[in-house]
Amino acid sequence: MDAPLNMLSQPAFGRLLRRLRAERGLSQADLVGPGVSASYVSRLESGGRAATATAAAHLARRLEVDVDVFTASDDTDRAVALLATGMAALADGDADTAVRELTEAARVAVEDEPEPGWQILWHLATAHARLGDHEAQREVLRRLRPLLTGRGMDVPESHVLAALAECDRILGDVDSAVLLAREALALAGDEGAGRTEALLVLTAAEVEAGRFTDAAEHAGLALARTAGGGGPQRTRALWTAATVHARRGAEEESLALLEEAVAGADARADLLAWAGLRLAQVTQHLRVHGTLDPQAAVRFEEARSALRMIGLPQHLTQAQALQARIAFHDGDFTTAAQLARAVVDEPGALGFHDRVRTEILLHQAEAADGSFDTAVSELRRIADEVTRSGNLDLAAEAWKALAECAVVRGS
């Protein structure tokens, strides 16, 4: 076999070599031959050395493939260049440019070829997530999964399944979210970050499905795995555990966990999570105390300022939804209804659960402000819909709101 004239450049050559070797159950030593040592193979696979034509021909013989498998097409080179541009845009916080570049990279990449296809799609899904477009993110992840399945890439596939589960949860398909998160957990094995990620996603899905016993168990495992450390996963573990406690009625315990999470969050590492934690803490403070103390009010303003800096409308809408809740607790039902209506009428601004919770608040405010019959009818509709869809935690909130309206009307 003659060596290809236009070989793949690194790191694409090394990734392809590693995949071909792994698929055949060969070790690096099995590829050794004239002019090709095990250490040379290792450097090739890591991208640290360029392959010579002679080495490529030898490796093709050992792998029993045509040497043309190592050939770079114009499309492959363009896809790699677009991938680099898209990743740089993501690193700079320019998700719109990242989506544009990575969408084009996915279009020109070789179909069904894992390298560099799976990386392109993974970063494209990440870019959609940064923009809050979870429908598009889910579509890309569904395209990505077949590129990894059955190729010995369990850890990346676990991350994809966890991301898919999170998309389904955000979009309201909690039964699918639970199943996908369980698959992610099984594939993750004992791999540290991947297993913790799968546990956190599974816990969040179980909470929305009303499976509080399972959620408490998995939240505890995530806390144990991150104990003694810091960083984003510890913060998320605390936040997730706080949500479980709140749903089970342990309000003060939830508030304490959120306080610990807020104290450990780093705005420089993830400003959106830093702001989101503050919104969650203020929401829980409102549930426990019914009003905001000065510190909670400061946290709310900190979160709003951070979200303005990020500048994406859907994130500002999260703060507006909480502002509606604050107005409701303050007895300003007209303002609460106006703010909640603006949030609900903004398509795609919130995830499914946050939007429905805001819609429940809207109709509670309307009922308190005098539009009782219409509000009760809408609350009953919501309660029926989320019960049928398996969102049992939401259903419990809707039925509770409906019952409270009936009590107020009867008093």
C-alpha cells in the first residue's frame, strides 16, 4: 500500500489511529514495526508527532485497513478549521458565532465519521445551551449519540446522555429524562466527574417526577462524592440537594445548603451559575420567611446585575419571574400578575418547569386580584396537564394552589 499524499494533520491523525487500534483490541505495542516504536505510536496518538508516509503505510498494514483511511479530504480540513473557530468563539463567550461556525463544520464534516464529528456536535450543543435553546441542543445531541455508541467511548457517551436527560427535563419530558440519566450513570462507571454529573442530572429529573426517596438517595451520593472539595460540581451538588430538601418540606435545611453553595460559587468561573444560585436562594428565603430581609434583597440585586451583564433575554426573564413572586408575597397582586404575564407570554424564555410555576403564580395573583373564576379554571387545566405528563412535583404545586384558592373563596 502506498502512503497517502494528503495525510490527516494532527490531532485528527492520532485520534483516528487510537480509535482504529481500540476497535481491533490492539495495544500500542502490537503496532510496532520497522521505524515505528511503541513510544512513537503513543506520540502519534497524543498528537505530539506527525506521521511519516512510511509510518502511515506500516500502520495501515498492521490495522488491516486501506492506507487511504488516513487521507485528509478538503471537507475534513475545513471542518477542523471551523471547529477551532467555533471553540474559540465559545471560549470568548460569543455563542452566536459559535453556533454559526459549528453548524457549518457539522455540515461539511464526513458523515458518520466520529473524528472530528463528535467534537463538532458536542461543542455545537454546548453553544445552543449557552443561548438557552434547549430544543436545538437536544436535536444536536440526538445526532451526536450514534457517533459514540458501540465505539468504546463510554465516558463521552455518558456525558451526552446526561446532557440529553437535562434537556428532556428542562423541556418537560421527565420520564425520558430519568431513563436517560440512569443510562448515563451506568455508562459512567466509577469515572469521577462523569459519575457525579450523571447523579446530579438524575436527581433533578427524579425531583420533577416526584420520586423524592430516590432523589434524596442520589443527592446524598453526589454530596458524598464532592465532600471536602470545591469547584462547580460541589456547588451543583449543594444546590441539587437543597432542591430535594425544599420539595420534601425541609425548608430551613434547604436554605442552609443554598447558603453554603452561594459562599462557594465563583462568579469568575461561571457568572450565570453564580447569579442563578442567588435567585434560588432568594426564592427559598421567600418560601421560608414570606418576605425578603436586607441580605436577601441585596442577593437579588446582585443576581439581576450579573444577568444584565450576560445580556441574554431569557436569563433576565428568570429574574423577572422572581420579581413577580416577590410582589405576590408583598400583597401587590396586580403587579405580580402583570410581571408573571409578561414572563409567560415570552416564548422559550424559561424552561418548562419554571414557566409552569410562573403560570401558576399568575393565576394565583389573578384570583387574589378578583378574577377568580377564570384563574381557577386555568389552574385546574394546568394541574390536569402536568399530572398527565408525569410532572408530579409540578402537579402537586398546581393542585395545592387550586385548593388554596378554594379556601380563600370560601372564607
